[in-house]
Amino acid sequence: MQLEIEMIMKKFTLIAALLAAVSLSNIASAQSFSCDKDTSKTAWGAVGYPVDVHIKASNATSSDIYIYWRLLNLHKDANWTLDGACDNKVCLVEADPGFLDGTGTFTTNVIHATEYCDFKVTFLGDAAANGSKAIATLELKSGSTTDTATFIGYKSAAGISGSILQNNDVSIFPNPATNYIDVVYNPSSDVKSITVYNLIGKIVNVYKVTNKNSARCEFNADMPSGIYFVRIADSKGNIIATRKITHQ
């Protein structure tokens, strides 16, 4: 009888431990915040007025959360400038250490329960050409949740609706590149892989895409300098775009 009781207690303890582990797993995987969009784009307006591009990150919990953010990548066509990237309390500019190359310290902000943080990137395109653009991607983290938000300022002729980041519109920078390239694409294009080929068609590297609108592809240390082609494909293997890059 005593042995049966001990066996029952052991089974009860094991079940309780399993339930606790499942509960902790669910808590750990719970989303801390959500962005109202993956990519936001705004057209440049009149001379002297910057382009403010907004994306809101909402607190998905019933408690205050800390959200950490930094610039992940930046591309500017000729004559665009970045005035700053801001949350609803702090702004960072190009002169801040590590801000431009994605190595800067994460900036911390608090989002109160059921509220949101308004992230804003400001570009100026006074002297930029029609059809040009500037793109910045922020990396956002809180708890177990990591996300990216891409901000686009574009310029088109007066009265003509700007067309930017369609399914086959892919931006790659820097180009020429040294250690890596950043690839920015339309979230709806379902990008799943990025492949780098050399001039004779040999595959140099394949990158699996996890972010919805951008990817950083780091080069192998022994990758020779030269001309390469970057092929972007969707989940069905369809080629969305092919671009030429120079590796220095």
C-alpha cells in the first residue's frame, strides 16, 4: 500500500512538473509587442519640410514592458539625408557612436500596459532626384519578441503617385560591399532565400530569410573580391529579383 502511494505521488509530481514547464514555455513565447505594420512609406513633400515616417509598436501585455531598439540598416540614394530616428522620448542621429553600422547600444524605452510607442524616422530629400528613396530598418526587442520595422521616404514627380517596393523591387546596400550586404524587400513578396553566385554561376552562399522585410547577409572571410550576383527567391522557389554587387 505504501509503495502504491509513493508511485502515485511520483506520477503526480511528474505531471505537475510537465504542466509547469508547458506554462513557462507559453509565457516565454508570448508576444511582448506588435507593430502596426512591417513597412511604412511616406512621400517627400515641399522643399524644407522633412519626411516623417511612422510605425507604432503596441504593448501586447497587461504590464509595462521595456522595448529596446537600434538602427539595423540604412540606405540613402544620392542627396537624401537622415535627420534622426526616434521613439516617443529619445532621438538618435547619424553622429551617435555605432548608430549607422548597427553596432550601437540598444536604446531603452518603456511602453505602459495597453499603450504604444510611436517610432519615427525622419529623412530630408530636398535635393534628391525624382524616383529616389531612403530606407532605414530598426530592430526592436522586448522579452522574447524581436521584430524589424522598415521606414521609407521616397520622391516622385508632383502629381504622380510614387511606386516603391513592389514585389520585384529589392534594395541592396552597401554596394560595393566589404563584409556584408543588407537586402530590403516588400513583406508581401514572401522572400525565403537569398543566394549569392560568382560570375561563372557557382553558388557562394545561401541565406535563409527569417525577417519579413529585410535580411543581413554576411560574407565568408575567404570570399574573394569581385563581381557577384544576388538572387532573391520566394517560398515556392520563384525568382523575385536578381541584382549585381561588387565585393571589395
